[in-house]
Amino acid sequence: MARSIIRITADRNLAPLVQTAGVGDETSVSLGAILRGLRSGSYSGTVETAIDEAGVQASGTVTCASVLNNDTVTVAGVVLTGKTGTPSGGAEWKAGVSNTADGAALAACINANTTTLKYVTASAASGVVTITALDKSYCGNLITLASSNGTRLAVSAATLANGAPSTFTTYTF
């Protein structure tokens, strides 16, 4: 289900139109009152709308090439360690099998880790792991990506890249 985003700016304080909803820190805004005020000319401003699903997710890659025991990849600040023996815990993955198997194991580790799964998803093909931000905005470009060995675990960049927000349609009153 797509989320709609509405961003409103006006030439006056809209605080009288904002009310505390009584649930945590949430507030409700009388959108109808704001739009009526803009339409009637009581004040001027802009209304911008966008569909959240139209944004672009940031992404990056890790290329596995003869990964060794204890080689690491860091995703969103979480260090994930390749183990040639049996991995233990949510931050270790089976390494040293083949580039394709190592990539698949790393992707599975990223997708199962309780921290990384809040920010990214991963897929693998032929030893290349593609890491994709969940958020469709510039925020994904801030997710860090690093490796302990740039040859055996080559990362595309220090952060995920190319994330962009939805394009807003602007209505000026």
C-alpha cells in the first residue's frame, strides 16, 4: 500500500490548526481547515503532494572473491564476520565455500540480522551481494558499507548510493 505525503508551507503560524491527538507524541492537523484557508486567500502558501512509493532506494554491492575466515563486511554499522567453520550468532555467515555460496550466505546473514533488517535487504547472484535500503529517499545514502579486505570483499562505495525521494507536485496559493 502506497503512502501519500503532504507537505504544507504557509505565510503564517499553523499551530492553531494542530491539536494533540492524545496518543504518544502524535498530532492531528485539520487538513481541511488549512486547505480552506489557502483556497479562500486567508493566507498564502504551498501544498506539495507525493506518493512515497515513487522514491528510489539506495543500493550498493559487495563482491565475494575467495573470502577467508574472519573477513568482515560492515553494513549500517554492524560487523558481519565470515566463518569457514560453523557460524554462530546473528552476525556470522558461512564463508570459504565458493564465491556464489559465500555471497548467498552473506545476503542471508544481512536479511536475518536483527539490526540490519531494520534498514536494508540483500540478495545475491554469482558472488555479488546487492544491498538495498528499505527507505525510498536520500536517507538510504547514509547507510555505511565497508569491508576488512577490499579484494576478497570489494564494496561498491563507503555508503549505499543513488537513493532519492518522491518527486513532489507543488500547488501554490
